[in-house]
Amino acid sequence: MKNLRVLQEKPAAEFKPVQMQGFAMLGIGKCGWVKKSIPEVGPYDALVRPLALAPCTSDIHTVFEGAIGERHNMILGHEAVGQVVEIGSEVKDFKPGDRVIVPAITPDWRSIEVQNGYHQHSGGMLSGWKFSNFKDGVFGEYFHVNDADMNLAHLPDDIPLQSAVMLSDMMTTGFHGAELANIPIGGSVAVLGIGPVGLMAVAGAKLRGAGRIIAVGSRPVCIEAAKFYGATDIVDYHDGDIVEQILKLTGNKGLDSVIIAGGGSDMLEKAVRITRPGGTVANANYFGTGDILPVPRLAWGCGMAHIDIRGGLCPGGRARMERLVDVVRYNRVDPGKLVTHVFKGLENVEKALMLMKDKPKDLIKPVVLV
Ligand code: NDP
Ligand code: ZN
């Protein structure tokens, strides 16, 4: 009798067509629309339709710099909130019609690496990043989510879609920079780069109790947002060497914590140079060039300065997203300030992606409402 009731209460999966459209990487340097079969769901999976999408700087690295190697006709995108369309037989906590936050990182929760504490690397280094890496991403009419109960989070009605979509990657990544940075209460922090990731690192550093927060960037829209999120000092990297500028600000002492969230492969070296002995360098940036990342020998105390160098892919999964929901619901941080451009309709995902590539002066982050 009990089982029968459960069966009757379960809403029927909605009608869906067989084929769908998606905006894809056709090959390195090329993207366009493709038609594909709608993904099948396994027993633990869900099929989701996007409600809001955002392109990421990582999508640009993927398509235009070949960051993850060659891919053909792979649907792009890993930042989404959506609505569940279909669930597998073993999914317990979600049903068709539910609105959900979809993390950029959707690990296999049954893996040795997860048991070792690094879900981002479940199944091998960086393997928790599946969308638009190992499988089709979210820039389609539908997309597949593995292990739905472990990876999706319910989206509360009181968080606007365009703010919610900032949780799946920008907020978790920026906050992770702050988490890795070992910030003492009242500690001094520099955030190198204040695009959306760096801005969330500024907000994360403030949440973690930082005192002084020096933000490095140049575009006025980002500088204004950095101040909004908690930056106390701004350094423009066009005004001269940031190492000199920041050391001057700290009376040559250096900082407790430095978070890298932009710039090229020389940023690691610069970060070490502005960190005090015993401090921490935390990297959230993608280093796209060079086989070796140089570390300055003397500034690193010939290897004995107790300056930790850390870096990591952003955390994903359900528990992480639920915590970020509470950060927003309880008014700790408003990610909506990141969104400078809003488009309507899936077809505009292409325009939004190109904005992310060109980074016009007034852009922090574009969102597409579907
Ligand atoms: P943006 O390109 O929007 O921002 C980059 C920032 O770096 C801007 O503020 C820019 O300033 C600044 N910058 C550029 N060159 C320099 C320089 N030479 N010195 C100091 N600052 C500089 O990037 P996002 O915020 O979108 O992403 C940042 C990085 O994070 C990317 O590499 C992205 O791939 C990576 N990423 C990492 C993730 C992870 O899990 N670890 C997840 C998502 C993204 P200005 O605009 O004024 O020129
Ligand atoms: Zn991303």
C-alpha cells in the first residue's frame, strides 16, 4: 500500500523530444550550434533543462586556447541553474519540475579520491569537472547530471536566477581561493585579479575575517565591485610593477595571504614575492602557458620561508551549493553584483560567450535567461 502511494505521488516525466540543440566547441578555435540526441539518464542521474546560464573564462580557454586539448562537437558551458525534467529510478530527493542549482564540478561520489578528501579529482586529476570537459556541457536545451542526489541543490524561490547561477562556479571558486589562503582574522590579503572569480575571492576573504584587502585590477566596473565586496585598497597593474606597489603599501613586510585570480604565468612568482614568511599563496587561476612555473628562490627563503603555495579546482557537489545558498539567503554576500549583462533566450548564449572572450570595459559577467 505504502509503495503504491509513492508511485501515485511521483509526478510523471514531461514529454520531451528526441533531439536537441546546443552551442558547442567544434574544434580548437571554432564554435557553433549542433544537434544531438537528448542524453539518457541512468538510475542515479537527472536530465535538466537550463533556466539560466553563464559563460566562463574557462570556456574561452577551452575553445580558443585549446586548454583541455582537442574536442569535436562538445557542447560548452558548466555554469547553470535549471529545472529537472527526468530522474533515474534511484534518485530520492529531486523530482521533475524542481528548480536546481547545478555545480560546475559534479564528481563521482563513489571513488577512492573522494575518500581521500579530494572530490574535485574523483576518477583522476580534475575529473570532477565533467561538463564541457569529459561530456557535453550545459549550453543545450537539456543536459545530463550524474549522481543527482549528490550533485544538485534545491534552488529557493527567493534567490533570483541570475544571482543563483553565480553560485555554480564564480562563488565557489572565489571562495575556495579564500579558503586555501589560510587567512588569519584581521589578516592582510592581496587578490591578484578582480574579474568575477577575484571579486568572489575578495568577498570570501572578507567573510573569513580579513582586515586589509588589496585588490589588483584596472577596469573601473571591477574596481567599484571590489570595493563593494570589501577591498580596502586598489592597485592598478598598469601603474607599474604590482610587487613594488604592494610591498610599498605594506612597508615591505608582505602579506599574510595572497590569492591569484587572474594574469599570466608570472603571477605565481609575483605572489610569492609579496607574501610574508609563514604566509600563504592560494591559486584559483588557470595557468595556460609554460611547462614550468617559476618560484623566486630568495623570496621563498631558498625554500625555507614557510610560504605555502596552494591551488585548487573549485569544490562542487550538493553540500557546497547548499552552503552557498545560505551565504546568499542570510545576506552575507550578494553575487548579483557580478552580473553586468543579461540576455534572454538560449540562442544568445553565443553572444554572451563572445562578450566573455572580448571582455569589454563594462563587463564583469554575462548571464543568459532561458
Ligand atoms: P577575468 O579575465 O574576468 O579576470 C581576470 C582579472 O585579472 C581581471 O581583473 C584583470 O584585470 C586581471 N589581470 C589581467 N592581467 C593581469 C596582470 N598582468 N596583473 C594583474 N592582474 C591582471 O577572469 P575570471 O575572473 O573569469 O577568471 C579568473 C581565472 O580563474 C581564469 O583563469 C579562469 O580560467 C580561472 N577559473 C578557475 C577556476 C577554478 O576552479 N580554479 C574556475 C573558474 C575559473 P583587468 O580586467 O582590469 O584587465
Ligand atoms: Zn567556469
